[in-house]
Amino acid sequence: MVKYLQRVLDLFMTTQINDVPTDTYQQTCELPPFEWAAYGTRVTGRMYTRRAALLGDSLYATGYLKSTGAPDKEDFEEVEDDFGVSGPFTSEDPTGTDAVQVVKDLVSYTTEHGSYAQYEVGVVKINVISGEPDDIFVYYGEGQDETAGLATKATSIGNVMAISGHFVGSLSADHSDGTTSTIYNSNTNGTADFVQHPNAIKNGFDDGFVISADADTGDAKWIIAHPKSNKDAQTVGVDVDTDGNIYGAGYVCNTEGADEAVICDGFVAKFDAGDGSIVWEQMFEDLGAAMWIAYDESDESLYVTGTTSYFGESSEGKVPKENTYCKHEICAVTMRLSADDGSTDWVRTTNGSPRWNFFDQSGDISLANDLDGPYIYVALDDVGEDVEGVISLDEGSSYAACSSDGKLTPEYEIDTTKLITADDCPEGSIFVKRGQDSGFSAANAATNAKCGQGHESVDACIIKYHKYTGLPIWGSNIHPVAALIPSVDGKSIMATGWYWANSKNSMGHHFDSVALPDYNSIEGVYNAKINTESGEGEYVMHSGGVGKTRVYDAVGNDKGDVFMVGYTQSAVIDWGGTLQTKIIEEGEDQNDDVGTAFQMGKVSSNTAEYQFFAVKLAAESPAPLSCVESCTLEGNSVAKSVIESESCLIDNVCYEEGDTAEIFGRTCLVCNPGMSQTEWSLADTVGELECFIDNVCYDMDSYYTFRESRSKIHTSSCQHCNPAMSSTEWYVDPVNFELNITSDGVVEPPYDCMDLTEENTTSTEPTNTVAAPSVPEPATPENKPASTSTDEPVTTVDEPVTSVDEPATSLKNKASNHACDESSLTSIAKLILSLVTVTFF
């Protein structure tokens, strides 16, 4: 308990004391528009999109694909168009009325072995010029098929598409000549385990797979099972060289010994273009998993990310691997290998535990644009969130060097245009190879490149390395990253991923001092532009709706366009304020009042099924914001905007007077320029018919609920919305009830209310307390701004919310009267920890 509290206090101290930049992510006088989107539109099919690739004018998106129908269900009805994708959806056609649709008939499996046993490998192909879907490729088989990697390339043997992942039962791929190849899991043996999967009835045993296919037709050239294991294995990331050979990185886990301990190792392999046979393979027993891989044709090299912990944590039975270059309990790893034989050139490590679980955002690795220079960019989850707050990037294998008179000259001071050799050392000096104990240590480089500094509540880091030497250039803290896309001019990279405004699920929603909005207490998508020279953020955009919207990958073309793929449960999505679309699912009625909400009905609506999406961002075509009369960059970094008199600019999105925050699930917040042009204002209904409590709009007589688990929700018997008595806090009738308050705070339902009408009032002693999330304070007549021009950066800074028995305004006033300096905060933190230590011991 004390260790946990110490971490909380350290995090508190870090976010309070560290200097958070206030001039980053605010170059927002112009922002790029989203041009089109394509969506899944059927409830009879589902695709969890995972990776993307680009070849010519075609965008490819792969993931888990299945028919949602099951023959063992009473209402099962066989259809021939289970899954479909429609596009484009545009600002002129936001509901896709004129969209082109491509459909695919899928096998409908029973659910007797669990619903995850229904998934196939699917690839959606979309024309990037028009946004119209071209085709859907399916590789199928009994049992769960999980897709992880995708790559495409024009090669000497044609346009090649590489797909990777792992499977349980069988997996089949059709060839152009009409034949089919099928691979079988090495653990099936004709038993019931044939279709089992860890997420089904009981544990199954996965083998990895790699498919080489014609990118134009989807016809398979070959399919292989690799690696094989008696527990779990997967080829995670793949890339393709100019001859059509495929490189894969991943892991293999086997149970060993009498206690059947699970031992996982990382691997990197080269598969022959002709038949998939292994040209070479390197096993890394000091890694728990290798993950993403990038091939560099300029010098036949590979760049690979990995982790020393397959499980992403250290606990009983989950011991991280011993790694020569890791100085911490768990390390994130970046390596440069030779594409010729897999030999290691250099290794860089840093404190952190990137996750191998690919339902999460596990980062990316990307080659820099040639105009940027000889660099790579690496994004690693769970790096930079350590309690120490700052972690060095000067770790890993030693640098090559030239030794003369006892002095070592590191390779990055000799030649940065190639891997140096003995021929590059001056006459009379001795060449010292990379990785040797006698070499120039990584720590001695003293670059001061680091992660974890300066940003508020982030849990991932983007790192820029010199590709030949492995020298770290900078680290930039950010929220978990799904993809990195270098710009065509080499001056920036685009990072994309998703964030939670609710810190229950992540480290927060701040990009330095810029706070992104809360999309209905679930995920929002972000696009952040990062300067390649400094690592500082230039701007960040947000997208989303009231349902889950997750981007899992993105790719860019030579025109500077960025294409994101993922899945959503939002019927209506606002893409960056420039494109708002609505999915109308096949067979589902328009759910509400056509004629309102931009002719698409209710904005705050969910889809009945998880739906595929792909969307185009014209990243190299920024434009002024529609509601801004003029804008200048103060200090060349912070936008100062003059907003049109009848508009609002909230979180860098334009709204007309009267627009509501319905897209965020908050219909009781409105754009009211007379109150504020940069913050949401409370609607007139708040205080009469509605309450706005803890950043949520409630109708009169709604009662507070507490979710104990996924299946158990408790409703308070006394805390309710009474607009006339309290429009911003839960109201409790003082005549009949009293809140049950312990030393830990207000007890959660169902034990929160003490009935004063009973003779013997009793209460239970659970310690669950009412959460107090950070929420924006809407504009009200009392805090109305003095003018409509924005003298401050156009962002929304969150104010803390109090517990239910103290108004937010009173806490705000108290805070202003009790400012603390660093020494005061340190004293307070130490005092709290000492008191806690005494209490628990």
C-alpha cells in the first residue's frame, strides 16, 4: 500500500513541480482538413482493424474479421453479404448516400467454442484518391485467427502484400490458380483444442503465421506457420524488401519444466520471396518479445522494437528477461540489425514496459524522410511514466570507436553518414567494435536526451535516434502512439493514437499545457504534429464521438496525406472539426429526428456493431479556421485568434451560436458567444430541467450510479438531480437522508445514504469514495470573460471538481489563497507519506 501511495505522491510531485511547456502544440492558426471517410455499415459482420499499408493509390487495412451470425443461435439467418465497407463519406455527403459499397460473404461459425473462434484474417482495400472501397480479401479457417502485421511494396516479383499474426486451428489461403493452401496449428492433434483460443472456453495454443500475397488481387503466393510453440507464438510486425523477401519480428512462448513455467523469447527472421522458407533467423533470449520492424533498402538494414517482458510487468510467474543492456526491472528495446544475416549492429534500451497486447497501442517504428537525415523514430508505450519522472536515453550497447593514446573517439564524432569500420580510423589508432566492453559506453555519450520530463500526465515517448550510430537525439513525451508518419518535407512527424480524458483509463489528456476535450468519458482520437529538429509539439487535433473510436494505425503518401484506420461505435464522428459524418447501418432505422443536427438526426448515438473506419487527413494542406477573422503566432508558437462575433472556438474547433456539445455527450453545454467564445457555456435548461454534475448532463430526478464492475451497477437512493436546489452537485434531501461519510470520503452506493426516518440508522463501512475527475468549468454569468478576443492560448484548462458536498467555486477560491512553492509541496508529500506509513504499520 505504501509503495503504491509513494508512486502516487511522486507522480503528484512531478506534475506539480516540473515545468510544463506553455508554448507548444499551439500553432493552430491553420489546421489540416479531413477530406473523406469510409466505414463498415453492416451489423452482420465485424472487423477489429489493426494495421495499415499504402501502395500506389491503394490503402490496405487488415484486422480480425468475422460474421456475427452463428448457426447455433435460434435467430440465425444465412446472408451472402455479411461484411461491407462504404465510401466516401464527405462534408457534401456526410451520410454516404452516394457512397460505393463493397460486400463480402463470410463463413458463419458456431459459438460453441467461444465467439473469438469465429474470426478470420481480413484485408480491406480502398482507393485513396476517391475514398471508394475496391475489394475485401479474406484468409479463413477454423479457430481464432488474429492479425497483427501488414506491409506492401512494389518489388521485382510484383506488388507484394505481407500479412502476419497468429492462429489456433487452421488457416487457408487461396491461390490465383484456383488451389488452396492450408496450415494447421502444431498443437491440434485432432482434439477439441483444434478451435480453442485463450479468450474462448479454455486456453488454446497459438502458432504464428506469415502470408505473402499479390497486393492487386489478394491471391496468396504462399502461407507458412511460423513460429510454432506449445503455448503462444506470433509474428507481430512484417516488412518487405525490393526482391519480395519478407522480414518478421515477434515472439515464441513455451511451457518448460515441471511447473510449466512460460518462457518467451523474441525473434527476427527473413522469409524467402519464393516459398516462405527461412533464409535466416535470430532468436533473442534476452527479450520477452520483439514487436515492430522497418526495412531500410538504402543500406540493407532492419530496425526492430521489443521488450524484456512479454507480460509488460514484473510479478510472480512473470519475471522479465535478463538483458545485458537493461539497467532496470523492465526495458524497452530498439535494435539495428543487418538485413543480410540478422546480425546486431547496435542496441538501445530505456526504462519502461511496452505492451505486447495488440488490443492496446504498442507504438511504432519509422524511417525518417531523406530530407530530415539519417534517423529513425520510435514510439514506445509505458516509457517515461516512471515515478522518477525523467529517464535517460543514453543506455544500451557501446559505440564503435577509434582508440589512440588511451582516448576513445566515438563513431558519431567520426562519420555520421554510414556505419564506420576500421578503415575510418586514423592511421595509428585502433578500431573498437560496437558492443564491446572496451568500447565507448552509451552513458558516456551524455546527450541529455530523455523521456518523462516536462509533460503533464503522459505515459509514452517518441524517440529520435541516429540510424547508423544509435545516438539518441531527443525524446518527446506523449500519450500512447498507434503510428508515426514522417512529413514529406522532413520537418515534422505526425503521431496518431487515442487518449482518455478520464484518468481512470490512462494518464490523462494533456499535451503539455493543452488539454484535449472529454469525449463522453471514453476515447478520443488525436493527431499531433511534432517538430523533427526539437521534438516539440506544433499542434494537436482531436476527433471522436459518443461511442468508442480507436485508431490503430496510420500511413502517409508522397503528397503528405495521412490515412488512419481503426474501428468505432460512434454513429456520428467529428473528424477534427472539418468533417462530420454519420454511419447508418444496413437494416437499422434512422434513429431519430431527421431534419435536425445537420440533416443526420441525433448526434449522440451509437452504432449497433463495431464498425470499420478509414479516414484521410490532408496533412500538407492546412487552412485557416472558418470562424477566425484573423490569427497571429505570438513568439512564432502560440496562436492568438480574433473570433467572429457569433461563433465560438473551443478546443480549436469552430461552433456557431447555439451549437451544443452533443458530440461529447453533453447536450446541456452550448456555444454562447455572449458568455464565452472559448469555452462551453451552461444551457438555459441547467438549473431548471437539467443538472451538470461531474462533467455529465443529467435530467431532473436522475439518480447517481456507481459501477462496481462490468455487470454490477448500484443506484443511490438519495443522491439525485434537483436543478432547483443544486444544478452542479448531487442533491440529498436533508430532512430524510444524510450521506454516509467516512475518513475516506463519501461511501459509494448502495451504502451511501442513511435514512433519517428510521429509528436506528446504520451504514456499512466500504471504503469506496466518489471519484472527482477533472472537468472543464462551463462559462456562466459569474465567470463571463471580459472580451471576445482570445488573449490566451486557445485551449481549455481543466479546473478540479470537488467532492459532492463542497461547491467547485469554494475549492477554487481556497486553492487561490493557498499557493504552494516547491519546498511546501515536498513537505506536504513527505508528511502524508509518514502518516500513511504509521497508519498501515
